[in-house]
Amino acid sequence: MKFRLSLVLCLAAAPAFAQPAGRAVAPIDTFDRDLDALFVKTGLTAEQAAARAQNVSPTVARRIAEVDAAIAQGEATELQRLPQIGGRLSYTRLSFIPAAVIPAGGGMVFTIPFLQNQYLAEGSVSVPLSDYVLRYPKLIDAAHLGEEVARVSKRSAEVSASQDARLAYYEWVRSKLQVLIAQRQLVQVQTTLTQVRALAEVQRLSRADLLRVESQEAEAEQTVVVLQNLADLREEQLRLLIGVPEERLAIGEDIRADIQAPVSGRLDELIKIATSRRLEFRVLDTGIEAKEKQRSAEKSGQFPRLSAFAVVDYANPNPRVFPQVEAFKFTWSAGLQLAWTLNDTLLERTTDRRLEAETNELRADRENLVRGTRIELLAAEQAVQIAIHALATSQKDLLAAEEGYRVRKELLNAERATAVELVDAETVLTRARIASLNARVDLRVAMAQLAHALGEDTSKAK
């Protein structure tokens, strides 16, 4: 502040150097022109970036593969309902056994040969009757619910990818604005430095003041370099999210346009809205239901299993034909079977405990999601309200800065102010515009976060 006052006094004492010849102060409307040039009608918008991100997200691609796997698993489960049909062809060579000779009395003898070659064609069918009632319906329901979980998870991944791209877009816009503003600040410092050097040459300003302004120029140049690198990083992040590594990006959403802020509501009501809309809750609720169906199906292992079977044999020799003859004979058999295995019962109990634990894990995940959503909604609502107040405050500051710049410009034209004072007024105006633009970006970011927390972007997923 001391330096600024001394500089103003020196310039006031030497009006011939208040505005060096050939160095006019840049008009403030150049900032508006530069800002207008930053926004292109055919450029990229936040919603366009969000839509593109859904198509190229690796997470979405993984979810698509999970859907395919769930569909295949469901088809495999349904195929279990088919009767177990099998067939067998075999040839067996037996070792030689002498024929059995049985005296029959009266000098008669029965000779029973043992054939060495055996041929068999066998067909069988088995129908697990009890599983049709106790096991398969619930397993199939669980498989279908698993498919639904996979599909909803895919949609949820699309929503998350869109939200990441939307937020990355606004951060990219912010970084581009910061570069533009930093470049303008550098021009302002360079303008002031030219004037200070003119004063230093006629010894109306100390060398220490000159060095200080030169140091400010170096800092401004460093700021431009840092912010430009940050803008490049933000742009590369956005390119990766929307899958356009080579496309030239331009800003198509003019963040200076006013947007309607949402009306805030009670937190408990917002939680109800979020739980009914957000796909994460649907994934967990469907997953819990699927686990319960699977658990109910596995309990059938505690009971004996009833099955029906049938077998047909076409064999040479047929073991049911006595005595054996070297010829193909057709026979069949059919029946019912009730089977129970202790090992299956013991294994089912461990499976039941595992499924119960997995269900409890999902319930705990849902409770964590409810708590996290509550905090997320509260933070997003607060961010919206803070951004609204910041925007209103920045607008007032901007009006004051514009009026201050207008007055300084008129005073300079009347030779009642110095060029440095005008530059200072322009600096204040630029900072006010920075705050105004940042507030507008912050409001868009906060509204996007609130919409995501409420699940309003769910309908935008493919």
C-alpha cells in the first residue's frame, strides 16, 4: 500500500509521465472480447461430455461384460430344469471262462457258455421331482434378480461416468478462465512496469520500486505458466473421460448465462427422493432379494430328494436274458428314488451361513449408502446455497468495480488521476470478474452434485 501511494504521488507530481507516449492503457472491453472468444457455439457442453463418457468408460464396459455373464448364468440355471438325459455305448472284452456244465439227469447235460464279447447301447432319463418344487423356482428367481443387478449396475456406472465427465468439464472451463485472467493480469503488470520504468529513468521513482514491479511481472509470468499447465492437465483428463484423444476441444457452454437454482427442501424428504431414484439403492435392494432367494433354494438340501428314472438297454448279450446268447436283446426299467445324504445336509448348513452373512453385508452396505447419501445431500445443498450467495455478492462487487473503473477513466481523461490508478481499478475489476465467473462455475458444479445425489441424472443414462 505504501508503494502504491508513493507511486500515485510521483505520477501526480509529474503529469508528463502519467501516461507515456505510445503506451495507451488497454480498454476494459478487450476482456469481454477475449471472454466471448472463449465460448464457441459449436463447442462442447457439459451434457455432451456426459453423454460421450457413457460410451467409452472402461467401468461401463466391465458392467456390460457382467450383464452378459449374468445372462449366461441365468440360462444355465434354467437349463437345470431339463430332465437329465444320457446315453452310453460300450464294448467289453472279457477273459475266457470255460462253459458251465450242469447235469440234468437222464444223461442230459446243460451247457452254459460265458461270452467274451459284450456290446451295450443304453439310454437313461432322470427327473428330479422334488427339485422342481423346492429348489429350481427359487434358483431361477435368484438368477433373474442377478441379471437385474447386473443391468442396474451398468446403468449406475453410466450415471457415474457421466457425472465424472460433467464435473471434469466444469473444472476444465474454470482452468481455461483462470488462464485467460492470468494472461490479462500479466498484461496489466507489464503496462504498469512500462510506466514505472519511464519514471525511474527520470529518477522520479526509486530503483527498489522498479525491482518490486519487475518481481511482480515475474510472478505473473510464473502464474500464467502454472495455470496453463493445469489447463492442459484438465483438458487431457476430459479427453480421456469422453474418449477423444485427438479432437480439438472448445467450450460450448457459456457459463455467464443465468441458471435457475433448485428450491431447497427438508433433508428427510430429500433422502426419500434419493433412495427411490438412485440406482445404487436399487442394486443393493435387488442383490439382497437375490441372496434371500438363493438361500431359500439351498435349504432344500436338508430334505431327501425324490427323482424318477428310466433306463433302456440294447445289449449283446443282455444280462437280464438267461441263458446268455450272442444276440442283441432290448430291455427297460423305470422307477422312483428317494435319496438323502448326510454330507449334503451338513454342507447346506455352511452354505446357509455364508449366504446369510453375504446378505447382511449387503444390508450394511445399504445403511452406509443411506448415511453417505444424507451427508452428500446436505453438502450439495449447502454448496448450492453458498454458490448462490457468492454469486449475489460477486455481482455487487462487480457493479462496484465497474463503477470504480468508469470513474477512474473519467478522472484520467480530466487529468485528475494517473494511469497507475486506472490500472489498479482495472485490476480490481478483473478480480471482481474472476469472482463472478468462479461463482457461476461453482453454482453449476454444486447443482450437478445435488442432482446426482438426488438421482435426477438417472433418467439420462442409456
